Amino acid sequence: MRPPALIVVVVLLLHQSCSTSAKPDHHCPASSCGNIRNISYPFRLTSDPKNCGDPRHILSCENNQTVLQLYGGRYYVRLIDYSNNTIRVVDPGVVKDNHPFIPRYLLDFNNFSSIDPYYYPYDSRTKVIFVNCEKPMNSRYHFNISACVKDDGMYSGSKRYRYAVFTESAVDLGDLCQVEQISLPSSSYLYGDQDLRNISCTELVWDFELSWRENGAYIKH
Ligand SMILES: *[C@@H]1O[C@H](CO)[C@@H](O)[C@H](O)[C@H]1NC(C)=O
Ligand SMILES: *[C@@H]1O[C@H](CO)[C@@H](O)[C@H](O)[C@H]1NC(C)=O
Ligand SMILES: *[C@@H]1O[C@H](CO)[C@@H](O)[C@H](O)[C@H]1NC(C)=O
Ligand SMILES: *[C@@H]1O[C@H](CO)[C@@H](O)[C@H](O)[C@H]1NC(C)=O
Ligand SMILES: *[C@@H]1O[C@H](CO)[C@@H](O)[C@H](O)[C@H]1NC(C)=O
Ligand SMILES: *[C@@H]1O[C@H](CO)[C@@H](O)[C@H](O)[C@H]1NC(C)=O
């Protein structure tokens, strides 16, 4: 006896909807946006088909920039390394020629929780703290960024000295310094063993790495 045609159709439809929307597709062609040429699983762009990538790892392409939404921040993607699950991003505030050269978003370890799609892959507690000071600070930890920071007129009348400080704690910044922003440092500056005093602020690396988790909504297969 043949099964009624309707049942066959329903079974086929169910099968198809399972394989197109319930499971992520690891075999979608890679997408590209600006310099990021290889956007593939677990990532996809907002403009890619919905079955591609993991929904927790959707990137957008804006004015030729690949953008990662991380909590309340929107970071430019510089590199995706699929061999060790790391994505290198930069705050749009410290991109060369963007003024006032202060990160747009506050970000440190406290923003990340163990169930989030991204985590900070280093055990260092070093942050980069952007300060402005009344007096010149001469320590190897106070990196002079005055040449990159555009005077926004906020402190007109009193000269301010701008620094980026790579440190674990804001305690030793000095009374004469005011914290303007806190962000995560590039892995190059985690262990405080380089003297940055004579490097220009445009030579400094401002991007930082994050790693992604794939063990969330979907099981890898
Ligand atoms: C976007 O970036 C790519 C790679 O850098 C470049 O080849 C292309 O010309 C850019 N397109 C626009 C509209 O800027
Ligand atoms: C990180 O957490 C701080 C404090 O809760 C918050 O103000 C900031 O907006 C968070 N950063 C991002 C990028 O969402
Ligand atoms: C892009 O990434 C995928 C996934 O890791 C990898 O299999 C593929 O070889 C990469 N392609 C290029 C051109 O790098
Ligand atoms: C991932 O690999 C890249 C290239 O080998 C390396 O530069 C980077 O430090 C690695 N990141 C982590 C978190 O291991
Ligand atoms: C910091 O850099 C600015 C701009 O290059 C320079 O004028 C200033 O003397 C420097 N200040 C200190 C304390 O090094
Ligand atoms: C920075 O450069 C100045 C002038 O070239 C030099 O006198 C000074 O010793 C250098 N400081 C460090 C820490 O390298």
C-alpha cells in the first residue's frame, strides 16, 4: 500500500525546514566585507542567509568595515583567526585619524561573563586606562598620547597632558590625573615589560583579541 501523497509532502517539508532553519549550516560560502575576506562559520553577516553561521556570532558590514556588536559597543573587526578561535577588534574611537582618540566604549574584564559568546583569552589583568593629567607624568607606564589626541576644548585655559597607561590598577595613576576611559590592551602590552616612552601613538597597536565560544546554542557536528 502506498502512503497518501499528502503525508509524503508533509514529511518532506518537515525534513526540509529542519535542515534549513533548525541547524546552522557549516558549508555556506564565505562572505567578505572590506579587508575581512573569509567570514565563515560560526560567523555570518547580517545580509547572509539565516541558516548560515551561529546566531550568536552575527557581524555587520558598514561602510566596508566589518563590525562586531559586543554588549553596548560596536567594534571594527581587524582579523578573524579560525585556527585558535580569536577575533581581533579595535574600538572605533582609537582608529587612526578618528578624534579625539579616546576609546568610545568602556570595556574591561567585568563586562564578560562565562556564558557569553566571547571571552578575553589572556589571564593578565592589564587594562589600558586613558587619563588626562594636570602635570607631565614621567613614568614608563604613562604613554604620552598628546600628539594623537585632538584638543576638544574641554579644558581650555589649563594645559592637560594625555596618557594611555597600561596597568592592572588605577590606584597608582596619581592625584593629578583624571580617568577618561578604560579599555582592553593589545596582547603586546600585557606584561608591562616594554618601555613605550619613545614610540609614537600611531605606531602603537590598539586592537585587542577576543576568543569565541562555539559550545552555546549549537553543538558542533
Ligand atoms: C572595500 O574594501 C576592499 C578591500 O579593502 C576594497 O578593495 C574596496 O575597494 C572597498 N570598497 C569601497 C566602496 O570602499
Ligand atoms: C562594560 O560595563 C560597564 C559597566 O557596567 C558599562 O558601563 C559599559 O557600557 C560596558 N561596555 C560595553 C561595551 O557594553
Ligand atoms: C576560511 O575559513 C575556513 C574555516 O576555517 C577555512 O576552512 C578556509 O580554508 C578559509 N579560507 C581562506 C581563503 O582562508
Ligand atoms: C591566535 O593565533 C595568532 C596567529 O598565530 C596569534 O597571533 C595570536 O596571539 C593567537 N591568539 C591567542 C589568544 O592564542
Ligand atoms: C607629549 O607629547 C607632546 C606632543 O608630541 C609633546 O608636546 C609633549 O612635550 C610631550 N609631553 C611629555 C610630558 O612628554
Ligand atoms: C627617548 O628619546 C630621547 C630623545 O631621543 C632620549 O634622550 C631618551 O633617552 C629616550 N628615552 C627612552 C626611555 O628610550
